Amino acid sequence: MAAERLPLSTVLPRAWIGFCSGPWPCVGLTALALASAAGLGLLAQELQANSNSWVRHGGDAVWLLSFVVPLLPLLALLRLADNLLPGSPPQARERLPWLLRQSLALVAIETLILLGGITTLRGLFNLLINHSGVLAAFSTVLGSGALLAWTLSQLLALPLLIHHGHRPLAAMEHSRTLIKHNRAKVLALVGLLLGLNLLGLMGACLGLLLSLPFSALILMASCRTHAPWSRD
């Protein structure tokens, strides 16, 4: 695993070939994910503005669902992208319910770690601010950098889970190891994804219907790693 290299030079050609192989299913799954997130989000906002406390609690539940429900079409989109890409086939063909359970567990673990890190940073800042503002600021900057580095190390955890059929902890470790040995390529990959989706936000966000499927194809293409000095 330590010898794996990201195939950065081939992700765009592979993503384009994959998108041309099945554009409408990709766009349809993206539209379903965006519509479910936006629709449930608006419904939750309306319910939370109600004067009845029970209705407001229902709005909180719907707000949580607005994050969980879109995960199903997004998982289907990533799995479809993995199947459409040319080259080596997916190494695992797990069923969608299994993928959903493992993905929810992965998201829950990473969210808890992230929230725990943020809470620790806030507690440390409040503890140090009474003694030294400089020390408190330094610890916050240092801790934020470490938290950002950890978040970046989990960029490929979900795609690797889908491609290899990993369990959540194995996917997190695989992503961390892979990104550790490909730091420059990962930064280029992040810049590519950010630029692509910033372009997708133009035109009343309709461009996301194209940029999100293409991003999914790029992420899944990044899972087709190779050993050093080998032809991709």
C-alpha cells in the first residue's frame, strides 16, 4: 500500500471517457441528490420556524435527513462512476445496502473525530487565553493546521471504500497512507475539484449537474492506483 501512486495524469481522460459512456444516469443521480437535499432543507426550515415545539423537533429531524437521504444517490453515483471508468474494473461489487451502512459508519466516525478536534481546540484556547494570548493563538493555528491535514488525509476514504469494498477504518487508513505518499498530487487534485465545482456554481448552480458527476468520476479514477515506475 505504501508504494501506491495516484494516476493524476490519467484521471481527466478516464473521467471524460466514463462520462461519455453514461452521461444521463450520472446527471439524473446528481439531480436526485441535489433535489432531495434542497427539498428536505427547505422543509426543515419551514418546520423549524413553526411555533409548536413538536413541529420544531420534527424540523430538526428533517434537517438531519437532508444530510442522510442525499447520501444514497451520491453513493449510487460514485458506484456508477466506478463502473463507467475504463481500465481496471472495481475490485469489489458490494450491494448498495452494504455500501450505505458502511458509508454511514464512515461519515459518523469522521464527523465525531472532527467535532472532537474542534471541541478540543476551543477548550484549549479558552484555557490558554487567560495566561497568554499569543500562546492561545499559536496553539489554535497549530491545532487547526493539524485538523485540516487530517481532513485532507480522508479525501479518498469513501471512494476507496466503494472501489475496494473496505470497512470504514480500513478505508480511512488506506486513504491516509495513499495521501501521505502523494501530497503534491493530492493538492493538485483538490485544486482541480475546487475549480471544477466553482465553475459548476455558475449559471444558477445548474452547472453542478455536470461538475458533480465529473468530480465523482475523477475521485473514482484516483482509486486506480499503480506502483512506481509501472505503466498506468
